[in-house]
Amino acid sequence: MVLLNYKFILGVSVFAIMSCRHTPKEPEAVALSPYQSLCILSKADAADAIVTDTIEKFFDKVNPLEMSIQMKRNYPENTERAAILKDYKAFLREDVDSFTYQEGQKMTRILREACQLYNKIEPKAFPFQIKLIKTHAKHYGQGVYYTRQNAIIIPEQDLKLPDEMLLQTMLHEVAHIYTRLNPKKQASLFQLIGFRRPKSPNLVISDSLYKRIFYNPDGIDLAWTTDFTIEGVKNAQVLALIYSKVNVYQPDLKDFMEHMGWGYFETQPTDKGLEIMTIGQRQQSTLNMKELPILFLQKFNTNYVIHPNEIIADNIKLLVLSQKDPRVLTPLTKEGRDLLLKIKTVLNQ
């Protein structure tokens, strides 16, 4: 989900523009500032970019079940992962398209405003180059945005949304790219909300659960833990997982999201690493997820808590958006406002 190093060079915009292939009659890369640019990818370029992840290596990790569900097809049990991955990449490449001229103009306008708002907080928080990919959204489903390296993937139907709605989403997605580009800053930001690396780098997961794990493209790294008390469990060390609720693709389920479950799982250290605790034949969490929104909503300014990266991205979005409309801070608690100030301090360091 990211790359690039941060030196402010006026020539970087020229380099960024030259690095994008141009197709006649399609929007070209444009400068958003003297040192930040936007590249709106053609279908051919998007087909390459959507299957490339040299930073977090999503394609080395994604499970056969997840690929199967995204493609809406089941494979014989003995099918090699490499064969499924080949099909999956071809599927993704077919699921992209070029932006129309009007769509390109609209997204350029929105990303330029996003860049200006970010630069009021900290210019280094907005990458040198952002790429945009348009997708038919057949893999995750409509309404699902995500990032890969320095690209934001946008469902085609959402390109019809009002500018303000798209702006807020872009602010959130840019934050994902920022944390990917800056792993040390990412760790500092996660620490602000109580997430840290476990002492053991190894996660011990049952085979049944491991095969059903989904990898959020905006939060691929699972090894971030936090502590809280819930249902009498004292100082439980937990981590967030998203996973399939079923063992095979179910045609009667509407889309990928209907297959998906999520939760915080209690862990315990063992000789082999940090073991994820489960109960029952379905390998469910030992914790009651219904209590989590109350715990996190006031403390973290968001109920989108499926991964620390999502919590931080929503908070950065609020921080940046407050430069345009300070009223977005009105509903926040004092603790919530203090968190935004701490995030700004980390961004400015």
C-alpha cells in the first residue's frame, strides 16, 4: 500500500507525469502542487497496477478461499494456489476500466482540494504521486474503496457521488497510503490508540481459521495488538481479524461482504508465538463484539475499528477535513480532540 521517499524537489511533478503512460483522449497526470501530482490510469496501466504489490505483498498472502469468493467460483479441493492466483490476477485485470474525461476532471478537482487540505496540516503527509484506478467492483463489490501501493481503487458507480462525499473518502484513502509509505510514523500513530507490536512476531492460528482469513488491502499486517477489559477478561491482549464466515464460496450470498465476518480475538503468548484464541467448531472469537462500538466510538472518534489502520485513517480524515470545516470537531469528546492533536504532532515531526 505505498512507496516513495520524502524530499521536496520541484522536478518531482515532472518525473511523476512522465512516469505515467498517456492514452489519447484520456485524462493525463496533472500537478496538484509544485511537488505533488495525480496520475489517472488508463485501463492498460490500471490492469498492471491493480495486480502489483511489491511493498506489502498482498498477492503472496491472500488465501485461496478469499480469491475464490472474490471471483465467485469454487475450485476442486486439490487445486494449487498458484493456479487460483493466476486466475485471480486475470480477473482483477479485467475488472478495471479507463476513466471518462468527465470522471477524470472530477477526480482531479477533488484530489487537488484534498492535497491543499493535507498541506495545511503537513505537506509530507500527501504523497508525491497518487494514482487512481477505476474498477467495476466485481471483486469486493460496489461501495468498496481501497489502496494498493500509491494507488486508490474507486468503484465506478461511486464516481457519480457528490464531490464532498468523494473528498472525505479520498482523505481517508490518502491516509492509508501515507502510513504505508512511512512505517515508523505508522507505528507511532498506532501507539497513540494503544496498538503495538507483540513481543513475538509469529502468530499461531488454527488451520481452520487461517484458511478463512481475509487480508484487508488497507490493513494487511495482522500483528498489531491492543489491551482492553471486556466481559470480565482483565487486560486481554487482542488483535483484529477479518475472515470468511463460510468454508467455500456461497452463490446465495450477494457479494464478498456478505461472506465476511470480523472481530477482535483474545491472544496468549506461547513458545511458538502469539496464539489466537477461539471457541467452537467455527473458530469464533472468545469476546463479545457487541460491546466494541461503545468502547471505541468515543475513544477513537470512529466505529470503523476493524484494523488500527482504519481507525487512524478516519482520524486523519477528521483532522484534515477540520481545516475546511471546523464543525466536524463539534461532536467529539475532549479525549477525541486530544487524539487529533497528538496525531497532528506525529505528522509534523
